[in-house]
Amino acid sequence: MLADLAAYLGDGTNWAGSTGILNRLVEHVGYSALALLVGAVIAVPLGLAIGHTGRGEGIIVGLANTMRALPSLGLMTFLVLLMSSTLIPPITALVALAVPPLLAGVYAGIANVDRSVVDAARAMGMTEWQILLRVELPNALPLIVGGLRGATLQVVATATIAAFVNLGGLGRYIFDGLALYDYTRVLLGALLVTALALVLDGLLALVVKLVQPGTGRMTVRDTGLQAAIDDRAPAAPTA
Amino acid sequence: MITFDHVTKRFPDGTVGVDDLSLEIEQGSFTVFVGPSGCGKTTSMRMINRMIDPTEGTITVGGRDISTVRPTELRLGIGYVIQNAGLMPHRTVVDNVATVLVLQGVTKRKARITALEAMERVGLDLRMATRYPAQLSGGQQQRVGVARALAADPPVLLMDEPFSAVDPVVRDDLQREMLRLQSELSKTIVFVTHDIDEAIRLGDRVAVFGTGGVLQQLDTAEAVLTRPANPFVTNLVGRDRGFRSLSFQSATQVPVHDVETLPLAGLGSAPALAPHAWALVVDGDRRPVGWLNATRQALVGERGEAALAPLGSLSTPSRTLRQSLDAVLSSPSERGVVVDDDGALLGVVEANDVLAALSAQRGSTTDDAGVLGATATQDALS
Amino acid sequence: MNLWGIRNWEAVQPLLVQHLYLSVVPTLIGVVVAIPIGLLLRDRRRARTVAVVLSSAIFTIPSLALFVVLPLLLGTRVLDPINVVVALTLYTVALSVRTTFEALDAVPAATREAATAVGYSSWRRATAVDLPLAIPVLTAGTRVVAVTNVSMVSVGAVIGIGGLGQLFTTGYQRDFPEQILTGLVLILLVAIVFDRIIALVGRAFTPWIRGASLRASERRLRALAQALPEVGRLREVVSGAR
């Protein structure tokens, strides 16, 4: 069976074309990206507002838990029957999946910024917007990207189910394989979607590391500033 | 008895925590390890119950080389009190105090009975028994920590900066309690602090540690103050050491005078005071409450008890010169209030008498060097 | 619940039972397996890192993929419910091991240190100090896992073993939204009930959080005085406190 799988993957013709692996991959990533984008448009402003003002935290926790319990397959099939569109129902279900982790990440990121830092910024005369954008946001980035990572994982995994309501994506291989009793094809789908999830998760884990504040990994070296520092402080004698 | 024999502790990163430490801690003594942070005082203490194992050298407790004793067995025989008490947040006070007994295999019921006794011994209200640590104040938690260490009646007590995190008033209370307990129980106590005042107040022997884990001086508290072994100790003891050494000089020869008192109860109807006179206001149990003069008396009708001037610090009959001087200096009437052990008024000491006693003492304290044996390891002085 | 579900209760009930079985069993097994792993590995740096990486990798595998690949690894039939049980147990272990690490890390270092210093052996400290103090975080983590499991079971419906999720697949094929709605409502109800039960269990095991009122400690004091009649002072204090 694994030999069949290898043979399938090795055959270049299986990669090209509208039903080829590449196209399925693009479809899968496309649905996921669209759902994450819509999810972010909803979750980021909401999370920023709640994190900054500290109001509505209870709602967030309740909402996140309820939405976690909502089965995507049910939501998807229900919406398909109601609105006879192919794209909107699965995307809606994926958005519902993406919002709680995104919201939690943004909210927790902002809320976890040391209050004394925020107070200091306010005391220096920053406006609330400046505090949010220049102080809270940069410090919140690791948790925000962490939320994105969690959301991506769930959305990519669940986008597989979109094929159940006759959409494309990597789930196609699983559902077609199940219908045709072609287990090799089922395995192919499972393998590809797992690989995609692992790669995306690894990439985002890397981004989380990059956006840690104070590590300077994101900053471009300011040569002018460095020169000014060097001028003022002659190299320390090595004793 | 606890002995350190050429004990060195090197950490994996190469820093030396304790450098060739040799010292003896006598049975029943109250020994304080004092020094700046990073001087090895805590490391030295933690080697006694094997929280840290030495790199070189031998430590014995009661004649046994502790490296041959299982750590848990060793620790169950050594009471341990740490900063912030380190109580188990999920256990009630009585069960916290019973911890060591239960670990020793005593039944829970018996352990609780003994724990309640230990609570009373350290002055804890038994009503606290079924509270959780979070429901106690910092000072009460610290008392529970002491009760836990004492409950199993271990011969040795280790105390790691136990009173550093509580406010000065509570700390003073706890220190006094500790001295009282020690006079009753005669444990071998090793006490770590960075506060030289605390060290001098509590310790009958003080071990001064310097940077790099080198013992600088081991001596009586008075000797450390009056005859610091080297510039490091002089510096640690500080510029006030002359003043601090007054703590070791008795003030019993300073006469106690009577003082005009007014009862707190009938404060509003008391006769008017003369322009420059001060009267001491006392409550029903003759405990002093505050000072009053004519200016303040005029405010009594309006502000009641708040019109009183604060007492200043109080002195006790077994007082030291430092206490007496402090009482005089902090009193608005220039007379220091002396109370008995129950806090009832005995009288006042006057500034002139205290100063006279001071100059009398200065004449007699220069020739007592031989009395106090200095046993600091000499190779530590550099 | 809507009318369809009531009219067809005989058809729905076995699905509900299967759903409960498929979500509760993996949650329980998973947590019971994860806690000892967490306790054992928390202080072993390398093993702990391996466990964390492994559990993220497991959690990255999409559930549907795991459901269809497991028969190959276990030698089971594709339609065997055991595949779903094993898959969800794996997820639960993966998530709960990490939760256990976090929960144990949340125990104050000073408390652990103090426990060691007064003479706890390491295993006794793990069970008598670390574990109880980890309960609040463990409970929160378990609630998330449980609710996720309840929802995830329904994905199994596309391979024919999904408890109430089968209401989605058949409702979709029969073009019958009411049936799907029944499934959604029941799953939400199951999730909420499961979540509440775990929260209550967590509360029951953390009396120091629940009973931190003065009233509760007075109550415990009276009980203590009754249990230890030989401590006369305690009786006095209790009668004085009334």
C-alpha cells in the first residue's frame, strides 16, 4: 500500500492539472487563508479593544468555549442546506473555528503587557492610540502570533471537511478514496494534509520566536545610532 | 553540635559559593550567618540539611557525617523556616504545622494535637487552626512557619531570612518572640540574615561572611561590633556601630522618675496643664497612650484622642542604654517612657541621666577584650 | 431541543449514547495517562522537550487524517469505533501532558522548595504537594480538551462512526436541516454538561480555594474541636467564637 502511495506521488501527472495535487494544495491553502483573514478582521479589533480597555473579558472566555464546542461539520452542512452556496458555508464554519484562538491570542497578548509599562507610556504623554500601537502591540506580538498558530492548525485540519460538501482541497482525496474504497487515495489525502499542517505550524513557531520583543531579531541595525554610541563611549579597556 | 570542616562549594558555572569554611556551632547556641548577598551565608546553611551538597569537606550534625544520612531522614530531624514561610497553600494551618510529624509517620490525629500545642507555643490564636495560609497576615504566616519547624521538636533549627519580608513592627514582634522561644527551648539555631541589626539582636554568636564565600569573623555579637576583625566587617557593621554597641550596655543604673499622668477616660475634664509641662496619658490598665501639653490639650475637645502626641519608643526595666537613649530622643517631652513587661507604666528616664550613664560607661568599656573569646578562622582575614 | 429530535428520539438516543462513549472514554483515559507522564518528566529537561515536541506533532495531525490512517497502524477495520477512541485519546494525552507541565510549573517554586526542605521525598512531594496545587490549571485544561473532544467526535461521522455527528451526514444527504440542527443543539448541550461536571469536580478537589471564607474556617474549627475532644483549649476557643 505504501508502495502504491510512493508510486502515486512519484508520477508527475498526478501533480498537474485542475485535480492534481498542486491544485488541491492551493485550494486547501486558499480556503484556510481566506477563513483566517476574515477571522482576523473580526478578532483583531475586538481583541485589541477588550485587551486595552479590560472590559468584556468574561464574554470572551464564554464565547471561546461555546465556539469550541460547535462542530464544524454540523455548521457546514446546516449552512449549505440553508443557503445553497458552495463557498460561504464552509468558510463560515472555518471562520467560526479561527475566531476563538485569534481573539484569545490578541486579548491575552494585550492584557499581559506589564501595566507599569503602559502607565509609564501614559505618563510620558502618549495618546491611547499611541500606547496601543507602539507599546502594547509590539509586546503582544508573540501571543498574537501564537493565537494565529493555533487558529491555522485548526483551520487547515478542518478545511479537509470542506470536501464533504463538494468543495476541493486535500480532503477530496480522503472523501473520493472512501467512496471508491481506494485506501491509497485516502492515505494520500491524510498524509498531505498532515504534512501541510506540520510545515505551517513549524513556520509559525519560527515567527513566534522572531517577534519576541527586545531580542532585536526584527530590528534593522541602526548604523547611525551605533556610530553615535561608539563616539560617546570609547571601547572599554580589556582588563 | 554542627561542624563545618574545610567545606567548599563550587557551582557548576565555576563560581565559588563557600570557600574553605571551618566552624563549629555549639549545641543550644543561636548563631547568625550575616553578610551581603552572594556571600555564601545561605549556601552554607542549606548545606546543613543537604539542600545543597558541598563540593569538598565534611559537615557533621550531632557527630554524624551528614553525607552518609539520607536527605529526607536528615531534614525530618531539622526544623526549617524560610522567608515568606513557604506554607502549603492547600493545607489548613493546623495541617501545615503537623506536616513534619505526619511525614515522620505519626498518626494524623496525634500530629494535629501536637500541632495545636506548637501553635500555642508560638503565640498563634487557635482560631487560626482551620484557616488556609492565604487567610493569614504575613506575620501570622511566619509564626505558622516557626510552629511547623518546632512541632516535631527537632534539636536543630535552620532559619533562612525568616523575617525579611514582614514590616518592621511585625518583625520586631517576631524577633522578640524568637528570643523568648529560644530561652525556653534552647535549640541549636542557625539563622541567616543580611540585616546586621537583626544579627546582633538575635545572635549570641555572629558569623560574618564576605564576598566569595569567605568567613570574615565568628564571634559574639558584641565583639563583632566593638572589635571588628577587619575592614570588611567594620564596613558591614557600619558607621553607627558605636551607637549599636549601646545595645550591650545596661541602663539599669539610670534612675526612673515619676511622671504626671492623666487618665484617658476623663481626658476632656482634666485640669489645665501649665504652659511648658507635659503629662503622660494612660489607659485604665496604666498603659501609656500618648503625651499631652497645654497646646494639645486645647485640641482634645475637638479631636479627642488624636490630639495626643505620640509616645516615642518605649523602654523596659531590663533596658539597654540604646533603648533608653532612643526612648529619650523619640519622646516629644524629652523624657523616655519606661514600661513593665505587660506594658504598664513604670516611670520615665530623663535625658541628662542617660547622658551621664553614657559617659560613665565609656570610661569602663575599654578593658574587656579578654573576656570575649574571638574564634574567627584566621586564614579568612585578608 | 427541536421537534425532529423529539419525534425521532428512538433514532437519536443510540447516537447520543455513542457520542457520550466516544467523547468521555478518551477524555478520561487521556487525562489519567497524561498526569503521571507529566509528573515523571517535568524535571527531566530533555525528556520533557521530547514530550512537548511529540505532543505538538500529534496535535498537528488533522483528526480526519488520523481516523483514516489508524486502521493501517492498528490493523483495525476502517469502520471500527476503536479508531476514533484511540485518535481522541492520543489528542487528549498530547494536550494534557502539556497542560500538566504548565499546571506543575504554576506551583510556586518556593512551596516546592519548602516541601523538600521540611523532608518530603520527591515522589511524596509530587503526589501530596505538586499534584493538588496543579488541580486548578489541570481542571481548566481538561475542560478545554473535553469540549474539543465532544465536538471532534462528530468528524468521525464522515467515516460512519460519529455519534450525533451522523445526524449531520444523513441530514445533509437527505437535505433535512432540522435533523442537523438537532445534532448541533445536542452536541452543544453535551459539551456544556461535560464542561460543568469537570469544573465541579475540580472545585470539589480544591477546598482551599472554595473554602477560603471565615465562615468555612469557623465550621472546620468546630469539626476539629469535635474530632479532638482532648484538646481543651480548642473547645474553649470554639465556644468563645460562637
